[in-house]
Amino acid sequence: MTSLPTNYRPPSVHGREISTSPNVYNVDPSQAVPRSVKAVSKNSYQFKQCAGAASKTDCSCSDKLRISDLAANSDCRENVYTVTYSTIFTPELLVTLFGEEPQPLNHTYLITEVNGREEYQIYQASQTVLSPNCNFTNCSIVFLGSELFHFRVTVVSDTICNYETEFLLFVVDAPLTKTLHNTITVHVGAIMFIIILIYYTNSKGADPEGGFKREKEKFNENSSSTSSISCSKDIPL
């Protein structure tokens, strides 16, 4: 399980620090809401259970709402299940009809991400599904991003009641993004260049030509005073 930060908002396609989600999780109205500096972020969310509350204790959150998977209760949600970036997640969906035992869902269903995230793909029978419609067999989610994903499943069928459910997953251990990786590489390269330049300058002196001559003279003096050592075959190297 992952404990969500206070006033957590998931990232968006615009960047990690720019959230466009209408939902805020684990809300405390007495604290600032991160990832809400840009106008597109600042005006895109509203509190629900904590609307008009001055502090977290004033929110209308019950124990049941704190574990609710519904986006309508996001203010109260504090902990979510954790999966690794490399996980290929296959939802296990059950349908419970009145007076009957739960049965596996055997209808096509629609998967959407309620916060507008797009960093995932749906696979069915090892093939990428271009639409969010999933058959009831071998339908899996592959993650292309990290942090919170909040999925909604809607059954697509005329023979069953309108059925909808949601589930949340927090993705960890994602690799560095290409942009961040390139930035780190450039910085490391610049630092190494500066270190080499400083070393060369200190070793050669202020005057490159004079430094070279001194090094050459020093090399000639050393080479004239050195002697070679040979090893016979009987002496191990």
C-alpha cells in the first residue's frame, strides 16, 4: 500500500508538476494544494467531502469513505494499492446479482482513466487494443508512467444492468523519462569537461607552450636516467 501525500494530485500529459485532474486525494483544507500553480491546474479541481471545511477533521469522511474507490469520494482516500512499473496488471472483475453468488464478468467492458491520464496501454491476448473496450478475457493494462492511476470500468451490454466500478493503483519504480535522462547526461558531460579542463590547466601551467616545454624537458631528464628491467622465463610475472 502507498500512503498518498496530503492534497495529492496526479500528474498529467503536460508534466509531472502540472495536474489537470478534477480530483484531490487525502485532502486537508488547511494546507496548500501542490501541483496547482499553473492556471490550467489551479482552476481544474474542487473539494467534495472537504468543501467549506477549515481542516481535515472538519471533512465529512467516514471510515467507509476512506477506503472508497470512487472518484466522488477522493477527498477522503488516503491509501492505495501499489504496483511496480513493470507489472502487467489484469483486473479480476466479479458481478454480484441480488440473491446470487459473485460471478466472473463475462461481458465486454470499457476502461477509462478518470483523471485524464494517457500513460498506459490496454493489451488483449498480447495485442495492443486501440480502443478502451475490453473483452472479458485476457485484458491487461501496461503502464507507461508512474504515480496514481484511477480507472473506471463500465460494462458494455444490453443484457445486464448498468454496472460500473473503479479501482486505484499507484505505480512505482518507473525508469527516468527521456527528457530527464538527457538532462542528467548533459550535466554530467559538462561537469566532466570542466574537471578535465581544470586538471589540464593546473598540470600544464598558465602558458600552454611553456608548460609543454617544461613537461618535455622533464620527460627527457627522466628517460635518460631510467633503466629497463628484464624478466627471465623462470621468474613468474
